[in-house]
Amino acid sequence: MTYATTRRSVMAGTTLTSAALFAAASPQAAGAAGRVIEERRLDDRLVELTPRSPALGRTIPVALLTPRGGDRRRPEDRWPTLYLLAGGDGDHTMWTGMFRVQDLAELREVLVVMPVMPVFGFWTDWWHHGAGGPPRTRSYFPREVVPLVERRYVAGPRRAAAGESQGGFGAPGFAARVPGLPRAVAAFGSPVHPIQHPELWLSGTAFLGVEGPYAIFDDPWHQWRVWLDWDPYYRAGGLRDTPLCLSSGDGRPGPLDDEEPEVRIPGTEKWEALLPDDVVSVTEWACGEGTREFSRRLGELGAPVTTHVHPGTLTGTYGHRELRHALPLLPGGLRG
């Protein structure tokens, strides 16, 4: 499968924004970030902070891969910053483990920020049946993580973001809501259009033992406005000026898949019966379908989007490959 790139002339229009989030995302926002209670240097470039997060109601690590020579940079200078958002397990170590971002020459002069996410937090302020409250993972990123690293580690306003799975849901969602946060986005194997197949994601959250399947966005048939508000597809108007790189497997076996079959999720039997016989991953098929629809919508709006839907399932390590394909695009958000 080849990469398809869509670039139309930038269309004038009103960007969908959240004024409150934009104000809170500023490093000058008073009380934006929690207090750091521990800082550990793991090697010459890798640092792990443990701040107290009011939005999450707990302490939670944030890992930094500092630029080469970062300790010698003048305080008045600001590093271009790449934010890497974790998937459903919230594990930030995947970026230095499986993805080996520390080996990438393109990132040697970039501050890489890798926040942990609460397990299956979905980079969302949970609805909790209208009650709200932790985890407020959307608020955590622009109100706490960004101000913290811009205040303490001279991260600059030249920002890009990438994420795998749930992290790839979060990155375009932040970019659509808050102009310039970030300036370029990549998403790999991500549910970028969840309301397209809500029953799949509800079944998945129930299977994973998340605090009730409706706790994140609530019931899509009664609280459908909440689902629409969170769905990146319906926020696409805020991405007209943001370069995006989207990729996903299509649910068919690919060259990087594990030999073991995926675990079957109760509640997805209808889709298993309806899909072609060669689709072995219902969840990755849904991500691929959502990626196609999201890309089509972005193209209609004139957004600069590059799309790659390829053979592959959720068990594969395609994000490692796709991040390397996306790197030529991401520096566009880190320059100037």
C-alpha cells in the first residue's frame, strides 16, 4: 500500500477551539502544573519526572529525552518539542523500548516528552455519567504537562505530537481544540472516529475492566453529543492548517503481526460475522475504517494529510515503522 497525500489550498474559516483550554495551555497559566516531587536522571539523555497531577488525582511519571547537548543550552533558548502520547496501557517506556526513539538522528536536537496516561484513560476528561472528576486526561496534557516542561525544561512553542492507539486519538483531538498545540500530528493504529462503531469501543472497555463501559463518554445513544464532541472526525475543522500523518492496519494479517491470534472481545461477534473472512482483527479494522473516513474529511477541508492504511492487526509493531515514515512530516511543526 502506498502513501496518499492530500493537500488543498488552506480554506478560510472558523477554527474549532476551546478558549479555556487554550488559556490553560499557556505556560503562564497560574497553578497549571502540579509540583514535581521526584526527578531521576536515568542516563545522559533520559530524565523521569514524577509530578503531582491535580487533573488525575495522583502522582504520575513524565519521561523526557533531552537533546544532545541539552544541558549546555542557554535558558533563554527554547527546544522544539515532540510529545509522544502512550496507548491504552499508559506505558511511556514503549517509546524508548520498542520504538527506540533515542536512536533517531532526526530527534537529536529535539526535546521528546513522553507522559504516562492512566490505564485506558483514552486521553479524555471522563464523563462519569455527568459527574466528571478524575481521570481528566485531556486537561492533564495541556494544563499540566505542557506548562511543566516549558517552565522547567525550556520546551518551546514549536510543538509536534504523535501517538499510538489511544495516544493517536488524543493527539489530533488536542490539535483540533487548541490552535498551535501541537503544530503537526501523527497517529498510528488509532480510533480517530469512535462514534462510527461505538459498540466496538464499549465492548472493548468492558472487556478490559474499565470502570463501567459508559464511564468515558457515556451512552452514545443518549449522550451522543458527548461522543461527537470528543470524536476527532467532528473536530476536523480545527485541523485545516495542521499537517497530519495518519496510519493504521486494516485488520488483515500483515508482515509484522504476532503468530498468536488476537483475543476475541465479547460483544463484537456481529462484526466478526459481517466482515470479510481475511479480517482477523475487528478492532484494527475499525481503526483502519475510521482512519480512511477521517482522512477523507480532512481532505475535503483542505487540511494537509498523509494517509497510509496497510495490512496489519493490533498485535503488530507497525507504529515503530510508521513513526519513521512520519518523521519527515513532524519537523514541519518544530521549525520556525
